[in-house]
Amino acid sequence: MALLKTKAIVLSSLKYGDTSLIVRCFTLEDGLKSYLLKGVLSAKKGKIKAAYFQPLTQLNIEANHNNKSTLNSIREVHIVNPYQHIYTNIFKQTIVLFLSEILSSTIQEEESNKGLFSFLETSFIWLDTNDKTSNFHLLFLINLTRFLGFYPDTSKINYPYFNLMDGNFTESATAKEVAFGENLGHFKKLLGTNFDSVETIKFNQQERQQVLQIIIRYFELHLDGFRPPKSLKVLETVFN
């Protein structure tokens, strides 16, 4: 068992028994880790509070990491980069629930990935501090594929079809699943865009949903066992 201090981002928390939580975090130093927080729901004066473990909260933790056990323990925890708006703004809150569900099913590596951690850290700070965020989740998911290993090959981006299985642009629609036409045009707008300019892309509600459906399908084809998040319908309802 090793005592480690590390940054961590909360992916999910699940009630365990009457008073405890099982929390999954993506840590800077050790990748994905699960923690059992005994009695945290009943402790009124403890140093570790359940409120620290809302989805995508950024933490500094001191934890015991046991390589022989899937459940680890946290000794100390402090919030870093505290969000000012994410948990009080219904739109941002919905995006966070949706993305935490996506990340819970896509991040599986139990080893350090500092590039991915930095991307998550800076992305969520941007979400918290900016007002125009209706396209944030679309660009976030596209950029997440860089770290998951299947970012679209844009070398032939002017071709009229996008092969979802191979992740590249083609001259003809010979593949089983392709994006084309207006939907592909909307999808292309996200490629090479950064968060500061994402809201210059104007989508209506239908276009935004269609682009999201392409991205979700792209994830399904490239990640074993990936399923559309349950919160997808909530996201669509809130942004309708």
C-alpha cells in the first residue's frame, strides 16, 4: 500500500450501504481509482464531506492506493479550482452530468495520463467561467477522441463522406456507416476549433442534436461496450 498525494477529478459516486460512498476518480498520478468513503454520509464534523464528490469536482487528495484491492481509501481531501457556476446553472449542470457519464464509461486506464488530465482540468474550468456553452459538449467529445486514440483523420477533409468506422474522409459512400451532406458539414465545423471560438459556430437545436448523434455513434463504433448515456435525453430536453 502506498500513500500518495495527487490531483483527482471525480467521475462518479455511488451510495454504499446507509452511510458510505464508493467514488471513482481519475487521478493525475495513478489514472482511474475507486475509493470507499466509510461513514461519509453520516459524519457531520469529519474532514471528508460528501459534498466534495459531486461529478467532475477537482480535488487534491492524499490517498492510500492498494494495488491488491480495487477499493482504496482517502485520508485527506481539498477542493481545487472550485466551480462558481457549474452546480447552480441548469445548463452547465446538465452538461456536467452528461460528460461525467461519458467519462465514466470511456476512461479505464489505471495509469497516469497527464495529457488527458490536463485537458479535463482546463476544459471544466473553461465551462465554469464562460457563459456561451451550448456547443461545449460537442467540442469536448471531439477533442476527447484525441486521448482515446480515434480523433478523425482530417487529411482529406474536403471529401464528401466521413467513414465513421475508419475515422477518415472518403470520396465515395462505400462504407457501411458514413456521415454526409448537411450533417457532415456541421460535424466538420468542430474539427480544429478551440473552446474560445466554439460559440461562433451557429447550430439550431436540431442541428446540434444531429451532430451529437454522429459523435455518439462514432464513440460506439470505436469503444467496446460503449452505450449512449442515460442522461442524453435529459441533455436534449434541457437544450430544447
